[in-house]
Amino acid sequence: MKPTLFVLAAGMGSRYGGLKQLDGLGPNGETIMDYSIFDAIRGGFGKLVFVIRSTFETDFREKIIKKYEDHIPVEVVFQELDKLPEGFSVPEGRVKPWGTNHAVLMGKDVIKEPFAVINADDFYGRDSFAVLGKVLSGMEGKQNDYCMVGYRVGNTLSESGSVARGVCETNPEGYLTTVVERTAIERIDGEIQFQDENGKTVVIPEETPVSMNMWGFTPDYFKYSEDYFVDFLKENKENLKAEYFIPLLVNHLIVNGKARVKVLDTTSKWFGVTYAADRQGVVDKIQALVDAGEYPSKLF
């Protein structure tokens, strides 16, 4: 059975001010997501699932899904604030979505095969989908054995300012031991560095794996997600901004010896529009990939 690609797109409407500005960055107005889906299809994925908010469903089906339907089966699930476990309700004043792992949980009724999770607006690159697709294809029937694509940090920086990344540590077998969100990572005088929690400058090697939210799971992950979400809600009921992120659960599973996560290396260069000033650079990089024959000039 082919793996499924699960695209986190619930933040799209708010981030882009509606889908009207779903930014066309490719030579024929392709979005970053178009490239991910093109790469996933050629990387052996057999189904697409989008998690969105129901407020922009009509727009999304019209502008986005139509493009892909002739190429791959597509399903849509919804992330809403009130989709909570039994006995819980939305705290008064809560407007912030519950985070990436809540979004993942929305797929539990439609995804029964190994699946990848990606952000809608990150350019992940061809090699990463090839690597992940191959590993996921061999994960049918497995449990507690997950993976993530670890980008080399030097391949993920912005020329316009610092970035936040999940910096990964692995054991000698290449399994994840921790992923820690680090902010203000940038290259200064040729060295990649960040400030740690004590304000100390830490220099990290070019090849250090970082998480760009590109994960590989099997369906048993949904049960862990449900169980731990209950704990998360109990702990954070007073905190209107707390978010249930994927690394939060992944770290919990690793620390408690419940699951392991293989870190997969990729030569792909990540890019995205972190700052408005990044936009032209992304357009140029995509054009260069088209010119080099990595992608056709028109994808779908």
C-alpha cells in the first residue's frame, strides 16, 4: 500500500488573508504546495489528505484541490477549536488553534496507512520526498517505529534574518534522542549559531539535523496523540496560548521509551517565505530548479 501525504493547511486562510493570495511563486503561478505534491507523487505517495478550517472549504476545493484530483485521490479533514476529547470545552477567550499535533489528530478517521506530515507552505525539495516515501513504503503494519527528515541546518537558513528550527540530537544508530526548538539561528561570520536559554552563543556544525516538520508515522500514532492531548489540556487549561506541537508528543514518546524515530538525512535544500524579503529569492530558486530540469515549467 502506498503511503499518504498529510498536508497541514489549517493556518492558510489566516496567514495569507484568505486563499486569494496563495502565492504563485513558480513560472506558471505554482504555489510552494504544488511542488510538494508533485514531488510526493513521484516519490511514491498514493493519497493526499489536507487538514483545513471549514470556513474556507469552498475556496480551498475550488482553487486548490481541483488541480490535483486527476493525479491522486484527495480527502479533506477539518481542524476546529471545539474538536476536543470528551469532557473538555474551549476555554473562554481561547482563539489560537491548538497546534500541529491537534491538526494531525484530525486525520485519524481517514488515514489507515503509513503517512507523512508536512507544512503547506514549506518547500521541501525532491530528494526529501524520495527518501521519506521509500522508508514509509516499508512501514506497513509496523508500530512505534517512526521517522523524520532531518535537514542539514546549513540548507535551511534565510538570507533575510534569523530562523527558528527544531535542533535534533541523535544516538549512534541515527535515532532521535531530543528535538529542541531554537530561535534566532543564523549564520554570522561564516558560523551557524544561536543563543541558548542562558543567552550564551552556541555554534553548531553545518550538517546538524533540524526538523522542518516533515515526519513519517504509522496509524498507531493517532492513539498516542489522543491520550496525550488529554494530559496536555489538563495541564494547560489556564494557558490560552499553549499549543500541542508534534515535537512535544514525539519527545514524550521517546523519553518514555514508547516509540523511536529514525532521522533520515536529505540533500534537499529547504526554503520558504519566512520574511517578505525572502519572496524574490524563492521565485529565483524555483526558476533555477526548473531551468536545471528538476521540474517541468508547468506542474499540473
